Amino acid sequence: MSLTTSAAQPRNGVDVPTLFGTLDAVKNDPEIAAFQFRVRNQWQSGTHSRSVYDDFFGAKQEMAHEQVTVVESDHPAVLVGTDRGPTPVEYLLHAVAACLTAGIANIASARGVTLTRVSSTVTGDIDLLGILGLSDHVRNGYGQITVTLHVEGDADDETLRAIVEQSRRRSAVYDALTNPTPVQIEVVTG
């Protein structure tokens, strides 16, 4: 005699009952949706800096990540750095790719679609004339970012494209990149 369980198995690595439980909890108490993410950055030398991700606020309380993450950022030698890590603008490319990918996994799982492949290549075109102050007509940031997604799973093309589109519409990073986000800079000296 074999025993079977009714516990839902993760789909695409996503705990679907917990995903829906979170959605229900936020519907019932919208205040738990207010999150504040943080990073602490320290200059090391030249263009090299180090950031630490360890705590955040969410679900009405201070919380900590299960593990502290440390990332390095620098510029390549051709841009006067020591190449100890990706440039800050390269992290932005990672951020949009990771956000879209996470959304695709969650949305596909919620829709009962099993994914077999999600990968992306993200390119960002930037003209250094802006950053270097050599042109007032060239922006400092990316002129264009292109995300090429490869998505495969047990659904037809139309369904997979709809999942990607919903991920794009719900992506916090895509939103921050395509809509003006107020950024305050507070300076403490001494």
C-alpha cells in the first residue's frame, strides 16, 4: 500500500501555496506590503567600493536576510579602475534580468506552467561623453537597455509570452528604470 500526500509540490522552485497565501495576507492587510530595502556601501580605494546587504523592513517589522551578501563594484582599467567587480551600471543590468526572471518563475508557477528554461542576455548602451562631462547633449546613463529572454516550458508560445508580459508589467526594477523615481541625496560631513 502506498501513501500519497496532498501537499502541493513546488513548481519551478516556487512554493505556490505560500505565494497565494502571501497574496491573500496582503489583500487582508495592505500595510504589510510596505517594504524598505537597504544597502550599506563603503569606499575602498579609487573606483572600488563594497556593498553589504543584511537587513530590511517588511511585513511591519525589521527583518534580516538569512545570510549577509557582500558585493564589490569597480571600473575596469580602461575606465581608471582596478576591475575588482562589475561597474555600478552593470549591476543595474543584473537587477532588471533577475527581477524579470523571478517574476516569470512566480507567474508561471501560479498559472500551473512548468518552465524548462529561462535565460536572458541584457545589454546596455552608454555614451561616456555624458558621464565625463564632455557633452551636455548626452545623458549620463544608459541610452537604451535591451533584454533578450529565452523562455521554454509546457505551454504554448502565446502563454509564455503572456507570462513574460505580466512579469514586465509587475517588475519593480523595470518600473524604476522606465519611470522617474525620486532619489534624495543627503550628505553628512565631518
